[in-house]
Amino acid sequence: MVDLTGQDAKVTLSVVLPCLNEEQTIGICIHKIQEVFHRNEILGEIIVCDNGSTDNSIIIAQSMGVIVVHQPLRGYGNTYIKGFSRAKGKYIIMGDSDNTYDFYQIPRFLRELNEEGFDFVTGSRFLSSKSAAHDPFLHRVLGNPAITLMLNLMFRTNYTDVYCGFRGFTKEAYQKISPVSPGMEFNLELAINAGLAKLNIKEISIDLAPRQGESKLRTFYDGWRSLRMMLLYSPNSLFLIPGFFLLTVGMMIHALVLLETINYQGRNLGLVASTFATIFSSVGFQTLNLGLHAKTYSWSRRFDRENLLLRKFYKLFKLESGLILGTFMSLFGLAILSKYLMEWVYDDLSPLKNPEWISFSATLIIIGFGIISSSLFISTMSIRQVEES
């Protein structure tokens, strides 16, 4: 038994159920939860968030005395976000209303949250031999394990089932996680953000029953959205490392070309090489820039608040320094470009003698203007975090 009654008549637990045409099972789920409340003397509330049901789901829910809210924006994540915004409890339990999750296990989640002090408790179907058999074959053998492995490698977590929708967390933890995903990738974002926010996480085994009714999951579409989210939430792997590599290679090629060291059988390959140098440098800078934007966004949401490198960077970084550096590079590039354009005109538009300098000037101009625009964006996101640090 989980005794959580000494809360001065305040709601202790909020159980949030998303609902889209679940008339076969919504009543069963609500009955189980109400029975758990009664048996364990839990002062709780049940919130059913409707996402546009056209059957009798909401009529059934209302007849059983639970709270019903409506989310007109379609999507698994949108539905939960709306339901969580209505929750009053110190603790929140989430679970699907298709009767696949055993809500009689709610006291186990509460023990971990209330007595053991965990912030984020998530179920795992793969810790239970009975549960795994009810998952579709592709999800069980390929999809879920692959996504879970990638997430653990990218974010240094230890989940065994990142897609499980049966979870519990404190209201304070949810506010730190601050999810925004509208679709099925919502579960993945919860797992990622819980790790980024350095929450105290616990995974427990759960039993999964066969689903009743039509599944809302779209295997390949939702799988792609999940993969996309992980890449966007991992700027080091997706942006910073590739961007730094390309920018370095591009600038090194520029240097070798300008020193006239790239030749083949006595022929100067500067024109072709400098073209590739501009491509590598420009693409590398833009990729690196996107990574810096992503890290700034992460820092602004407090996920990277302990990142000493970021903190030192933003203490040194000022809008003015970015504008000065960008302006200097742009003007330097324009000066080089102007010089060779004037020579080109004076030579009656004959072929340029040193076209590699045109490519180099183009690189400086592109990067310079990129620094100026990025400085304006980054400064608005980082200034408050610097002051708080």
C-alpha cells in the first residue's frame, strides 16, 4: 500500500489518459484506476484528454465522474500536453487508454517516486518476458531496440524501452522536461529530456496486454520522426563535429591553393581546388552554425546548464564582438573581390590571372555575413542564461 493521504486534502496523484475513439476500453481503464485509488487510499484525479473522438468514449468517461478536457489539435503529444496542463497532483502518471497497460501497477510507480525519491519512473516492456510478445514483430525485434540503442549512445542513458507510454514523474520534473513534440515522438522526447535535465531516472518492468481496437501508430512515419528528433537533439554528432571538419578542410585547401602548392604534372589546379574549398568552408560553417544554435537552444532550456565550455563561451561572447568579427571578414572579402574585379575590368574582361582569390573572397563574405546574422540570434537566446550563471 502507498499511503499518500496526508496531503491536507490536496490532490496527490493525477492520472492522464489520452483518448481517441477508445469506447471499448476507456471505461475499463478508468475503473481500474478508481479501484487503485480506493484500495490504496490515494487522493487522486483522472484526466481524460479527448483528441476528437467520434464514438462514445467521452460519454463513458463523463458518466464515470472523471475530468474530461478536449484538445482540438491532433497528435499524441498534443493530447498529453493538454492533459498535463490540467493536472493538479504532485505526481503524474501517464498511460494509454487502450487497456494495454496494467493500471493496477500504479502503486509501484508511486513508491519509486514518493518513497525512493526518483523524479522520472518509466515502464519497460522488455524487462518482462510476458510483455514483449504482445508487441508487433517489427517493433519488438527491430524498431524499438534500434531506436533505444541509438538514444542511449547519443545521450548516454540506460533505457531498455524508450517508447513505453506508461510512466510516472513529479510535476516539478515535468516542468523541467518541458516537452513540445506534437506526435508519437512525444514519448521519445520525454526520455531524452529527462536525461538532458539530469533527472533521477528509474526503469521498472511492466506487463503489457494485447491492444483492443485500432492502433494509431504509423510504423515508418513515426519511426522517421523519432530518428529525426534524436538527430536534432544531438547537435554534437549531427552538426558540430561534421561542420568543424568541413570548415577546417575547406580553409586548409584555401591556404594550400593561395600558396600555389596544389599542382598536377606542372599544371596549377587552383581554380578547381578553390571552388571545392569554398563549398567545404561555406557548408561547414553553416553546419557548425546550426550546431551552435542547437546548443544555445538546449542551454536556454537549462539542459546544458552544467556545460562549462558553453558557459565560458557565452561569458566571452558578446553581440558586439560577433558583429565586429563578421563585419571585418565581410569587408576584407569585399576588398579582395573589388581588387580583382577592378583588374578584370582593366584587362578588358579577359580571363582572371588569379581566380582562386575570388573564391577565397567569396568564402570570407559568406562566413562574415553568417557571423553577423548568427550573432544577433544567439545573443538574444544566451543573454539571460549568462546573467543567471
